[in-house]
Amino acid sequence: MFAVLKTGGKQYKVQAGDVLRVEKLAADAGETIQFDEVLMLGGDAPVVGAPLVDGAAVKAEVIDQIKGEKLIHFVKRRRKHSSKRTKGHRQKLTLIKITEILASGATKAAPKAAAKAAPKAAPAADAADDLTQLTGVGPAAAKKLNEAGITSFAQIAALSADDIAAIDAIKVKPEWVEQAKDLAKG
């Protein structure tokens, strides 16, 4: 028996025992997750969903959080001094092993989406401050900080080096922490 499931904007044909690399999911190694977006069940009596198969699910175990291979984008122009440009990227992925395919009777438990690590909030972080007062923080950077759960100067001032490294949405500069300490005082 096989199933076609959808996760991370992609579709995968899976059987029990398959190991897949999917877009990053918010799950730790060893956790069991369930995919409810099953588009098709195959085998002796194939079932095609419209668009999803009702009651079907695929259970999987998270093996590890990994990074994909490095992709290099190289541009070389033919004329005018042969300018070259190289850009690299490594996609964050989750390695999963399919444990079972449930044709019916699955409970609704959607897989967790990729979650950004939010830093610990300071106790006095009730009011939202205008983060654009920090040098180098514009409206776009302030929006990314708000999406990461940082809304006040007190929260930025309380960030440690580990917290700063855990924020994926934006690179927090150490100068912002020093300025936020001054602005949080008054």
C-alpha cells in the first residue's frame, strides 16, 4: 500500500519504511508526527481524494533536522569584463521515516509547521515599543522582530548571545542590545 501526501508545498509518494527529506517541520528527533493531507491511497483498491482522502493519514517518526546540500548559483556574462557572481544556499530539512499509512479512522492532528525560535520574554515586556528608534532598524526589520516575538526594548535588552543566535528571522546586532538597554530605562 502506498499514499501520496502533501507537505511543505510538495507531494510525496510514500510507503511504510520509506525515509524522506521534507521541508523543515517543528519537531524534535524521535517525535511521531501525523500528516493529514493525503491526496491518494494506492494498492488493491486505489482511492483518489477530492482533493483529500477523508479519514486517511500518514504517521512518521522524525529522525533528524538536517541541512540540504549547498546549491551554487553562478552567473557569468559574456561581454563587458566578464563579471561573475556566486551565491550559495543550504535549505533546512527534516529527515523522517514513514511508520504507517492509515486508510481510515485517523484522528485530526495536523503536522507542525516550521516554527521560528522566539527568545524568552522579559517580565516587563507588556507594552510594544517603536523598534525603529534603534539605529539600523527600519520598518521591515521591525516587522521581522515583531514576527519573532520581540516587541519591546526590554525584550531586546534581555537577549543573551544564545538567544540572538536562535533568532532565524533577522540578524540582531549587539549594538541594538546596548541601545535597547538605554531606551528601556527611559
